[in-house]
Amino acid sequence: MELLTGIENLPVCVEDGQTFEENACKKALYYSEWTDGMVFADDSGLCVDALGSSPGIYSARYAGPEADDEANNQKLLMELTGVPQSKRTAHYVCVIALAQRGQILTIVEGTAEGLIQDEPRGTGGFGYDPYFFFPPLNQTFAEMEIDEKFEVSHRGRAFRKLLDHLQTQRKD
């Protein structure tokens, strides 16, 4: 397997798409121009139903371009002020695009459904994880062990779909 070396010296791909899929494809296509091997790229974020799917593609910079996780979480909670817990449904989305030499080979998506709570719980994860409550396991993503989170998370689900696709292609 060829590993792309020197990637840290490549110009950054600007994520200016309007959807997770557009951003994932743009990054995968961009970086696939630098190698003959396959390249995958993802775009992911949190979509809160009561906020019209925001923060969405702006999840990492929801409170501004230089915002950190704490600022993003505080903005989210402020915007949810007065929204009852039962109406705080949300889902994480992860779209992965696989490309080779400027061609998209496949696109997969994974989601995880949950609720946004007012108080953080847990010390793991990052971003919105301490506030993202996953009802089937009665935990936030920040309370889960890494392997447990990978089983149910949007990224884990998307990566398993990508691996299934690659295994299917290998058999053909």
C-alpha cells in the first residue's frame, strides 16, 4: 500500500461546498491529484433539527472562524435556550468520498441520532460530544469508550460502509 508522504506540505483544500458531500468530494478529488493511489476524505458535523439543521457544515466554526469547541458549544446551547428537551433532536453526519486520480470512486454516508442536552457529560471525544446524548446507550458520545463510540458513531458507520465497498470491489 502506497502512503502519501509530504502531505503536510500540500496547499490546503478550501472547504467551500454547500453540503457535506460537496466538501468531502472536493477534498478527495483535490488530494487525489497528488498521488496515483486511492484517497479518501470526509466532511462531518452536527445537525440540530430545531435549528434548521445548523450548525451543519459549519460545525467546526459555528461560533466563528477561530472558535474552539467550548465557544461552539456555548453558541449551540444559547440558540437552544427555551427549546424543550424533547425537541432537541439532532444527528451527526459523516460523508466519505473515495477518489483516485481525479475521479470519485464512491461516496458513503453515516449518521447517528441523538438529543442535545444542557449539561456536558463525559471527558472523551471532542466537539459537541459532551452534549450529544445517544439514547440507545443512555450516554453522551463523550462518555463512551473509543471502540464503543466507533460502533455507533456517524464516522464508524461511514467507515464500515467504505470498507464494505472496498471488499466488494476486491472480489469483483
